[in-house]
Amino acid sequence: MTFPFVWHRHGLAPHDFTRLAGSLFATFNAHLPCREVHCFGVGPAGSLMPSCPPEWATEVGRVLKKRRPRTMAGGTVLFLPLWNDEELVGVAVIRTDEAGTFHRHAHAALQEASRRISRELALVQDWATEPVTGLLNGRCFHDELRLITGEADGEPGPAAAPFLLVLLDVFPEKRDAEQGLHYIAKAAGYLDALVGHYSPLYHFGAGVFAMLWRDADLEQAMPMAEAVLRWLKREEFGPVRIGIADCKVRPGPEGAGPVEPPGCRAETLLDQAWQALRRARTRGAYALCTYASLVDPRLRQLTVVEPAVLRQLQPLWQGRARFAVALLRRDGEPPAMLPAGRFPKKVSALAGQAARLVPLSGHEAFALLADAGPDAARAWATNFQGRVQEATGASFSVGLACYPCPGFRKADMPVNARKALVHAAFFGPGSHALFDGVSCNISGDVFYNAGDPVGAIREYRRGLALDPTNVNILNSLGVAYAQMNQARPAIRSFEAALHHAPDNFMALFNLGFVFLGQGESVRATSCFERALVMDNEHFDLLLQLGRLYCRAGRHAEALPLLEKAAGLRGGKELGEVVQGAVQRYL
């Protein structure tokens, strides 16, 4: 059959009770008094999906055996069978507050309610199914989102647990509508196999998919999202972009960072995820963006200094051939009693006459050290930190940037000092760092982890200008180019890294993936085999080498690699996704 739309009805199935969670309560409440409803699909051999709480297990078992409704707890709990024609496909547990509620319903009336509700749920299932992909549609997603934000019952309240709204678009670059529809359906099938067991997958239309990742935060989401991008790319889907919104993220007052409100609205979250997806589309063929990164002032601070601050610093370095800029920051939370922009006078005095301070807030200030080179700047920072610790008990971290610096202007020094301060954070409170190639590598990682490979490439290239043989920077640059689907510069970066470190695992591993994306299976296999000698417990390496062996007909060699990969997991959330990938080949 080539017709791209699926119109025939599938009937109610056990997994639908999980997929349609957002629509269940309204359906039941239209027929029976409800405070809450829990539905359990009947799986193989009578198992329940999800597993039933112990206090209900006995009564649910009796419903499965007798195939009729039962009550408990003085008529406040009803166990109702759910049907697909004559097949028992689930059990609903309905709770109400009023004692004897379900005792007042005749047994025949409850039996009829069981059949009527089952028929309506089947209609809901048909209504919620998108005909191109067979996935749940956008209206169903919106209802589920309103349910978990509390808007289904009125005003939104705090989310019971953190969750993320993830939008993903797979753009069908096809010459006609039929090819585009088949492409979207194929992508939907692959995505559902990859992540559907972790989170229901929804299709809004035109290749735009949505997911709700529950009990996950942004730190967990980034490797998950990157893994999804990688696997879609390796299966030759694309371009692919991902936008992520966190229910806790809101822009604060102008100039402030994100704040955490008591609740969140579905429409606001959808708008935030769409803004992130729109930004991701500007970042390359395979890119992601989080809304949090769009409203986080720290990323802006790694690229520009506010004009008012720059105007105060410029006269201090004007006409000087050599100087250093130090960024001082008090470790930990800034004292609440210090107003913004008022740096402590005692700390300013302890900086000494050699330093000219430009306060930024109650806990941050720039200091210009005239005629100071790297050694003098480090000595000043050590002396300053010791004096402040002794006099006030406070701990300060310091980022240092010295001029002249190859490839940088005087006006770049304040931003470089902030990058050095981020670098210093790796050494703990009370540390200082001098801006160098490693500082650029770290700031590049900040941009990359925020889903901005363009910004990351800019930072990595600056780092290589300062440290051309740094293998870590070369490898990071190659990864960023690969993320943007720029194979040639990615290959050059990885080969340069291997020139300086022939046995570098990550360079071999990443180079193999670029060759794989270019269709050069033999060269990819060679890289992966060399990498396997150095690390034979890396999930992605085992999976991809196993795939290549399968394609080459080397099944005896592929099987132990894939079986070993199946036993590895990358953390709770990522593990759910990677298992979906490996099971496709076993």
C-alpha cells in the first residue's frame, strides 16, 4: 500500500492508557463521579502496564478473572474493566471522596458504564491519532501538557516534578508531497523506536514532533538530545533541529537571570520551546537550543562587555602598550545587604594602589593593572586573595587577561578576563587563572553545551590561535564542525589531533563517525577498530562498529559487540534512549 494516510481504526490497546493519560479524566468524569483515575493496560500473560500498587493488586486481579466491576474502601474506590470489543484490555481504578458512592450504582449500571466508557476511549484514541505517522497528535499533546501544568482544572500550579517540553523537526527535503509524507512517516517510526518507550511521541504535522521528558532537568536532557541528533544523522535523516523548554525557566527582570515561578502555562512553554527551535534552525543542519540559554545573561557576558563598563575601562588602558585586566568575584552567594553596583570599600582598598577598580555589582569588579605582564598579574592576584581572606574571611576568585595577546584587541581583554574566571572555577573557590587556549576551550564548551556550535567554533579557533597543538581543542573543534554537518573541516581537525596524538581515543572515535556520515564505511570501520583497542566498553562505539559489521555481513563479529552494548547504560534517561537504538540490531 502506497497511500500515505492511515484512516482505519485500530481499536483500544493496552498501551493507549499511558499514551492518552491527558484525556482519561474528562472521559471518566462525564459518566461517573471521580476525584482521580488510574488506568492499567493488560499486557502479556495478564501483566499490568504500568505495574499496579500493592493495595489494589488483589481487587484488580479479581476484575481480570471475573471480568466485571468491583468496589472497595466503603464504596469510594471502583475497579472498572475496559474493553476492545470483547477483549479485556485494561482496568481503571476510580476514586471519589464520598463514602458509598459506587455502592449506590447498580451492578448492571456499572457494567454499562464500563462498556460506554470503553467505546468513548476508543473514539478518543481515533481522534488523537495523527493519520500520517500513527502517532498522537498535537491536540492530544496540548491536553496532556495542560494536565501536568494544572491548567486542566483552572489556574496553573507548581509541577509535581520537573519536566521538559521538547520540540523536534525533521525537515523533508523532498521534491513532492508524497515523498515528503513517506519521509516523515519513516522518521516517526525510527524516533518512536528510539525514544517512544521513554516518552510518548507526538506529531504536530509537517515533520514537527513533540515529547514531554518527565523527571529530567536540562543537565540530563542535553546528552539525550545530542544522542537523538547523532542517531538521526547516522540514519540519514535531516536536517534535524531540537528546541527545549524547562517548566521552571522564566526570564527575570531586565538584566537579571532566569527565575523559578510557582507554576507554568502550557502556551508559554510551547512558545518558549518554539523560540528555541527557531534559534536552533540558525545553527546548522543538526542543532539544538534550550530556551534557558536564550535568557541566560552568562552567555552574553562571554561575548560582550556592557558599553557603560567599557567606557570606564578604556581611559585606564589608553596609550598603554602593556596591561592586565582582572575580574574579581566573591565566591558563593553575594551578600544580600550589598546593593547592586556597590563593591565593598574595604575590598577595594585591599586591591592596592596598583589596581584601578571598576565595580560591576556588590560582588564583582574589574581591576586594571597598568604595565603588568603575566607573572606580575598572577603575583598581584595571589597577594590580593590572601589579603582579603585574612582581613574579611571572604574568598574571591580572579580571572586575568594580559595585553598584548595575539589576535585580540584591547577591548577584548574584559571578556577574556571573564573567560579566565570561568576557567578558574575548575580549580575551586579562591583560585585564579590567566586567559589562554584552555580558557577558550572551556568557553567554547559553554557555547556548545548551550546548543550553539557557531559560538563554540569561534571560541575553539581562538584557542588554537594561542595553542595550535592542543589536542583537546582540535577534537572539540572537529565535534562542533561535525555537529554543523561540515565534514571537511571536521576531518581536518580530527586528523590534526591524531597527528599530535596518534592513539587519542576521542579523535579516532569522532573521525570514524564523520567517515560514516560520508558513506566511507571502510575508513569508518578502521577508525572504530583502532578505538576499540583503547576502550572496549564504550556504548556508541560498540553499537556503530556492530552496525558496520552487520552491513558487511560479518554477523559473527557483530553479535558480541551488540550484546555487550545492550548491557551498558548511560544513566537513567540516556540509558532508556540508547537501549532503543541497540535493540534495532539485535
